[in-house]
Amino acid sequence: MIAQMDTGHLADAVRDIDLALEVPHRGIRAIVWQWGRRGAGPRFAAALADGMRLIPGTEVVLSLSTGAEILRGPDPPDCQFPVATYSSVSGLTCQWLRAPFIVARLARRLAALDPDLAICAMPGPLDLMVLAALRWTGTPSVVIVHDADPHPGDMTPFLMFLQRRLIRRADAVAVLSQHVAERLRQQRVVDPNRLFVVSHPPFVFGPPPQPPRVHGGPLRLLCFGRLLPYKGLDLLVGAVRQLEAQPGWELRVVGSGPESAELAALRALPSVTVENRWVPEEEIGALIAWCDALVLPYREASQSGVAPAVIAARRSVVSTRVGGLVEQLDGESLATLCEPDAASLAAALRGVLHAPPPSERDMAPVDISLAWRDVAERLLGRAMSRSRSAPLPHFGRGRRA
């Protein structure tokens, strides 16, 4: 078994054992920040902060944008460091023009908090200012990178440029799949000694739903997320056409994206509903509860945030075998992986359609809070070990004893 591991993975495993024995993260104060307004970023930051709070002796300060959608939901996270950011491109430009003043103000606030570590939960356009303030106060930083490359259809080349600068300046970089780690190594934007991998635990969207298929109707398939070319909507069209003659299923395609020929083709198919819209945070739980199985027909992927949430709700996942989805879902009893072509996807969907209901073992509840705690422990252990082996020069006020 060890002979089959490459030396990089073996070294990572040895370091993980050392860190588990050392437990270097007890009694620290950390800041977790993510200043996006919508999407997975703020939720990832909030869940990570909650996981860290389960570690004895760890203080956590969560920093979100005052405009974050998650703060307006029915169960907002405990955000002790809200920051007014921007709501338009012109507002973002104004923030950049005021960068020296923003950095100075941030440095003062950070010095008052006196953290041992700061973690960027998902990169955004203002994070280089945060990193500048952290360096002034002498606070080590970790950036969690979700994507190494822009996906086809993403209009974010400038944001990727900012992310690469952020990666080069951070003290440590965490990624959510070996796939993304390998791409960063190939791009040579990060020292491999500063790079490590953690898993993507499930998000929680409301109370646990009823078991799948108890509704007694057709199998409910859901394709949910941004409706962009890399999501494989063309593969979904081809697969669904092959399922047309088979009764007993319905498909909802829900998410936000530009109108396309693929969406028009899906709308024209029987048993398919397309909802091209932004889905608010408070609706996601109901979407997951509605479905019996999630379909991920991706042509490429770093990893999936929705797949763990659906599996935690004890729903099945049908996914193409691409990118980080392979390591994320391989071996999961509720997941079916197929090749990224319409025929393979159709065959996998037929398998789910004719499969018996999930077993009691598959339906066993998952303690999601412990999953986030475990990721937080690994992240803190690696980050604090890195900060001790290569400490930053201290420019701020005195640190806690």
C-alpha cells in the first residue's frame, strides 16, 4: 500500500501524524473572514468558525460582510466582526482607491483583537488589503483556495489574478482536493511546503429532511448550482433524451446563469423543469429535501459544495468522474460516478431509477458539526505548525503572553 503512494502524499501523511500527536492549536485565538455577499463563501466561513469553537481552548472571531445574505436568514451566524464592503462595481472601485486608509483602519482593529492566526475562508477582491493589515500586525495567515483555475463561463479572470497574488503572500495555503493542490503546484504559485489539503464537510440547510422517496411519486432528480458551460448542461440534455422513454422520474434544473441553447433544450423535454434564478439561502434546504437524487453532469470540477450537503441529507448523488469530484465521492455508498458523456450519465441515472430505497445503514445520521471540527483541527494544526517554523516579523503591538 505504501509502495503505491507518491512521496508527496507520504510526506503529507507523516506530517499529519506528527501534528495529531503534537496538538499545537490549543489555546489560540483565530479570525475567520470571508467578505462575499452571496453564495458558498460566507456559509463556508461560518461553518468553519463553528467547527473551531468546538475545539477546547480556541477562541474564534468571525468576520463577514454586512451585506452577506446569510446574516439576513432565519438563523444567522455569530459574526463579531462585521465589515461594510460594497454592493456594486463602483463601490468596489472606491474601496480599492481608499486602500491605504482601509488597511490602516483594519490594522488597528486587528491589533485590538490580537489574534494568533487569520484564515481567509474563500478569496475575494478585498483580501489583499486584509493580508496587508495582517502583516502589519504580525498575524500569520492561511488562505483556503477552492479553485485553481477559472471555470469555462466564469467571468472572473481579474479575480483569479488577485487570488494568485493572495496565495503568494499568505503564510499557508489550504485546498479542498488533491486535484486543486496539483494544479497550484503546476502553476508554481505556492511553495509546496506551505500547501496542504483538507476535506469539504457538508453544509447544513435547515432540519433533517424526510427520507428520500417517501413521497411515493416519480423519482425526483435535481441539478442545482450555477448554470454555466462547465456544469455539463449539454451532457444532461443528451442523457435525459435517452431517458425520455422511461417513466417514473422528473428533473428540476435550478440555479442562476445566462440563457443558453442547452437550457432551451432542457425546457423542451417532458418531465423537466428549468428555474433560471438565484436561489436564496433559506430555499436551499427545501430544494434538497424535495429531491431523491442530485445530478452533477460536470465537464470539470475542483470539488462540490452541494454534493456533501445532499449526502448528509441521505440523498443519492450521480456525478461525472472529473476533477476533484473523484476523490470527494469515490467510495461513498450514496454516490454513483460515471464517465463525462451522455450515454454513461444516462446509464447511471437508470441505475438510480431502478435501485431499491437506501438501506438503514445509508440512512444513518451524520454528525456534521464534528466533521467541521475535524477539518478545523487539521487546518489549525498545520497552520500553527507552519507559523512556528517560519514566524513573520512583528510590526504591530505586543502579542499575548
